[in-house]
Amino acid sequence: MTSQSVQSRRLTESGMGELLSLPPTVTPEDIGKQVREAAVNSGCVLVRERSLDQDEFLRLVAAVGDKVEYKLGEGRSDLLMLNASRDKDKVVTGRGPLPLHTDGVLVGTRTDLIILYAVDFKDTPGSGETYVVDQMAAWKEMPESLRSVIEERDFEYRVEEPDFYPTAPAGWYAVPNFRDYGDGHRALNLSTGYQADSEPRSWSVRVPGMTAEESRSFLAELDGFLRSPRYTYQHRWQSGDLLLINNQRTMHGRTPISPDGIRLLWRGQVAEVA
């Protein structure tokens, strides 16, 4: 880490994440380089009180790395507006929850770093918050009853928001539960799924060989383990917050946004981080 940044603390009991303090004079390009280094090393990094316009955000994303190349139904991989839309057909850019997941799992595209910037945020505590899980530590400490199923049965997915994922297969399809990054680094590549039937869904997930009830119960148990306080950092946003998430080492999700909540985040995605 350069002399211009200060590591303040880790964000989880397991040791994931850094809270960094950067001088206000640092350029978007320098911010990008510094948060990339921190996220590669620690899983995720938070920087508060940054003032970025859209051009500066794009410059920051470009400094982090090469944008992910795939087609989205809206936005781009280097700039997607997570604007809490009230359109009932919008989920990822809507107001409902997003379950714990690895980015790219539905479209088979490698995403290494995720950049989130809060343009505007006003919501009740617990609402519209992003949670990040230290999946590497959780996997090492996972009970065998959960581990064996993940190792033996690749989960199956069905896209419920096809307008957002135009290249995803129709119907149920299997996705490997792990992504191999080389040099012995293997990470979870999955989603724990939605828990409430009433929630608007961007996708569904099931465990093959289980009944619907057994699969739901297993995924809920897995979600509960992964999101235990030891492994989880849940971020309450403030306008000007910058959060960089290492998709190779973590999983993440979102709590639902309240009816009166305001939540506008910009998201960028970067691929091929060594």
C-alpha cells in the first residue's frame, strides 16, 4: 500500500476487508490503483467521502482494470445504474433483495472486481444495504454436511429476469459450483437463492436430487452459515462511499430497499485480475 493510504481496520472477524483513508487530492486513477491493490489482498475495501462525477467514476473503473465483456439488458459493465427502480419488472436495478451470490454465475462470465459508488442514499437502517461474505474463510470452516453437497452437486439455475440477462439459457441449467482461477486458487461460484416466495426474483436456484422443500432448506442453511457474523460485513451506505469487492474471494448480496428509500449506486465490473 502506498504512503497516501492508511489501513484503518479489517471489516470482518475472519480478517476480510480494509477501511482506507485517502487524501481528497488523490485522482480517480490513483484511487483505482490503490483500491485494486487493497481488494486483491484483503477481499474488499471501503473508502468514504469521495466526490465523483460520472466521468471520474469511469476513469476510476478503467484504472482498476479491463471492463467485463458481456451483454446486459441495460447499462454497461463499466457503468450500471442501480437506481432502485419502482418498475415491477426490474429486480437487479429494482427495490427487492438480492440473495448471496457470485457475480457472473448466471452468464458464465468471469468477473474479478466489482466497484460500487453511492451517488445518493437515504434509507432506514437495515434497508438497501450491501453485505459481503468472506467465502474463502467460510469454505475452510464449513461443516461437512454443507461442503459435501456443494462438492458433489452443481446447482441449477433459471433466469426469471430475462430482459436483464439476454444471453442466459432458457429454463433450468447447471452451473459449476466452483471457478478455477489457476495457481491452485479455486473459489465458490454460486447463489444461495431467494428465501421468500413473495419476493421479486431475478433468478431461481435449486439443488439437483433434492425435493423443492429439501433444496430450499439446504440453501437456507448454507446462506445462514455463510452470512454468520464471523464472515460477513454489512455496509450501510452513505453518499460518497466507494466499495470495491473482490469477486474471487467473496460473495455478496443486498437487503430490500424500503418503500421511501433512495438508493442510487453506480456499478462497474472488471475482469482478469492476477
